[in-house]
Amino acid sequence: MEELKKVMLLQKEVFTIDELSLYTGYTVDYIYKMVHQGIIPYSKPNGKKLFFVKEEVVSWLSANKHKSNQELETQADSYLMSKKFGR
């Protein structure tokens, strides 16, 4: 039953706060804190219940991506090659 809930959750386009908690692993209290601080994108169409658009949440989650060591090395090599060959 839990597996079915998880599969259904992944197919949703809009989450409630409880569903967002399951999707992200953040606690409901922490999500409320981020909403209050204006950190996470949300909608409140009826003035009472919070909703979160999956696409916006995914963009928000991946906004501050840190590069892996391999990505940094590739970027450094590319930079050095461009300086060496004047590109």
C-alpha cells in the first residue's frame, strides 16, 4: 500500500504540504518555516490551504547546485585550454 502511495505521489503535478513533505523528505514544520520566510515557491488560492507545483519545487530544489569534483576539473581544464590556445 505504501509503495502504491509513493508511485501515485510521483505522478502528481501539485502537492499539498503533507505530500511535499513525503516528496522532499523535509518535515511539515520545516516546510511551513520556509513558506513563512519566502524561501520556497507556493500557492494559496483559497487563502487557507498551501499548494506546491511540482515543477517549481524541482526547479527550486536544483537551483543551488554544487558541482562535483569531476565537473570542476573539466571546467578548469576547459578554461586552461582556452587561455593556452587563445580561444
